[in-house]
Amino acid sequence: MLNPVWLKTFRTLIETGHFTRTAEQLCMTQPGVSQHVRKLEEACGHSLIRRDKKSFELTEQGHQVYLYAGQLERNEEDLLEQLNFDDPESGSYRLACSGAMALQLYPVLLDLQCRYPGLTVQLEVAPNYRIITDVQQGTIDLGIVTQLPATGLLSVREIGHEPLCLILPASHRKSAVVNEQISDGITHKLKTLGMIHHPDVLHYLSLYCHQAGIPALNELNPDQLPVAGYINQLSQILLPVAKGLGFTVLPESAVDSFAEPEKLELFQPANPVSEPLYLVTKRHRILPARFDTVMTRLTAHFAEP
């Protein structure tokens, strides 16, 4: 690679036409200018100028090197201009979240892209632990998780809550009034039906039993419930429930996307149940302006009723 300092000296020499003026302009000595030119000629393997006492003429090779040096300088100017240009409505971003959250957010993010066509989303579905790892490593820009990360390498901001639903087959539809009889009845029903297991069901069910405000559920041990089946494909989890083969717990967004909601019954707890949502980014990372646009839209979405 040709030394950019030598190239700048050479280009200045050609444009001033004089060694002394070049030295003055670059705050160098005249021998220093001559030395730069000589070293550049040695690096190129060709004479770049023909000296004639106090004047000189460009060789053909010198003319090509002069054009090259000018192009390099223009490239640098273009790069610096691009670095200073931070468009809040253009560029790509990588967001990771759970499968249930992706069902809810992907249409929102596509609407944002329709509004700003230059703002393109790359959405990754992943579990909490992998989202945290990917954000730390920089392979993902933004993550949405439901559990506070233990690491101090991330910046964390709570942006909303995701409602959780205890889902039964519609054939088990009961009154929404919660009383002691129904409280006892729901635990008996869960044990009778059995749980449709999926990767997050024990986490969801534990939260649900703790927050629902029903004593019998609060005393329920999810690990001791019978398992009626297992599936790790989000779009398929509610199929066995709809066929009366068991119950499960999922975020409300997953229930909303199910094609046959009439075959499902959502149990009505005494208290609403939800889990917090945290937006995570890599700590100390300075994000471009487009991320403010995305994060503002995400925050507004979760603030909507």
C-alpha cells in the first residue's frame, strides 16, 4: 500500500508546482518534500517527475499517481461525509424476541418500514438466554426479554407487559365468576386435562399461579401436573388444546393469532396476569439515530391500550 503521507506531499507538489511552496504549505522542509517524492517513486518502481534545475515535469506514471492520490482524497471526504450523516429513517436493525412476541411485533415493524421504506428490520426468534448472549456479542442490536438479565454488560429498560393466558378447551367453558368452588375446580380440571408442554410453559404457569389471586392455584406445583403432550412449534401449541387434549399457558399475542379461537376457553383469574418486557441493548454502545425511531415505536406500541 502506498503511503498516504507521501501521496499527499506529491499531490501538493504537482498543484503548487514548486518544492519550496509545497514545504511551506505542509509545514515541512524542502529536503523532506524531496525525500517523500523519492520514497514514493521507489514504492511505485517508476520515476514520477523529471527534474530540470528548479522545475520539473510529470511523467506518464506520475500523472497516473497524481490522479490516484486525488481519488483517494475524494474517497476520504465522501467517507467522512457519510459518517456524519445519521439518518433516523434509513438503515437496517436486528431485533430478537420470543416467538409469541414476534407474532405481535412483526406487523408493527413492517408498518414502520412502510412508513420509512429505508428502515429495514431483521427479526430473529430466540429464547431469553440466547437473546442476551447475542446482544452482548453484537450479533443482535436490540432484544426484548421477559426476565431481567444478571449481566452488567447490558442496558435494560422496561417497556411494557405481556398478558398471559391459561387456555382450556372450549368444552370446559365455565362461569367467569371466581369463587372458592371454581378455585378448587380449576386445579382439579388442570390435573384431569394434563399440560400441553412447550419450552416456556413451566415459567408461564408459575407466574400465572402466583399472580392470579386464586389460593388453590397459588398452592399448585406445576412440576407435579401430568403432561398430555409436548410441542416446541409456537403455531402448533394450541392445536391439542382446541381438540380437548390438554391445557397450556401462553402470551395473549399467541392466542390472538390462533385460527380457531372458538375452540378455546380462557380462564378468568381474580387478578390479571402478565410478565414484564425489557428492551436490552449492549451497554455503552452508541446506537445510530434510526434506533431511536425503532425504540420510540416499540415503546408506543406497548403503551397502547
